[in-house]
Amino acid sequence: MMYQRDFILRMVEMLGELIAGILGYIKKGKFEKAEEALEKVFYDFLKQDASFFRNIKKDELTDKLLNDHNYTGGHIEILAELFATDGELWHAKENNELSIESFEKAVLLMDYVDRESGAFSIERQKKIDDWKEKLSRLIS
């Protein structure tokens, strides 16, 4: 159990570094590089391309991932992070509709992880709050 938790922590750290790199590309306006890197992270971490997850309706997302694809809370947390990054990319590309959709999915998934984890996480709650704030700015 300890090894599994250590492995998950290392994966989350690695994911954070990769996301930081993608956000750096977005900030520099290198959207194509950001897209390529994001696609690679989706596949490397979740063994599906981004469009697979984008095509799942928001209200079916957690059910499909848990029941049809046997994803764990760890997978769902990773996917939430990737959706938030996807939302940033769509926002930078001035596609508010897809940005909103990605952030909504990120919030939905991270809320699920937060509820099911049984442990309060300030970091997780801060992400949820940040993403909700971005959503409200995008919607208004």
C-alpha cells in the first residue's frame, strides 16, 4: 500500500511538471506545441487520446469512467487536472465554449475526488475554487 501511494505521488509530481510546461507553451502563444504535449500526456497517463474524454457528456463522465473503464480516484484526479489544462488552452485560443466545457468537467471530477477521498485537501479545494472562479469569469 505504501509503495502504491509513493508511486501515485511521483506520478502526480510528474504530471504537475508536464502541465507547467504546457502552460508555459500556452503563455508564449505556442498553442500547437501545447496541444501536442497535452495530447501526449492524456495518452501517457490515461491510455486514451483527449478527444475520447472530450466526447463523454459531462453528466455521464464519472459513471462511464468508473464503471465502463474501471478508473480509480487517481485516474479521475489526473483527468481533472488535464481538463483544467485543456480549458486554459481553449481559453487562450479564444474558444470560450470549449474552455467552459473543459473547466466544468475539471470541477465535476475534482469535486468527485474530494468527496470520495475521505481526506480534506487544502490544495485540492484551492484548485476547485480557482477553476470555479475561471468558469464564472468565462460565463459572465
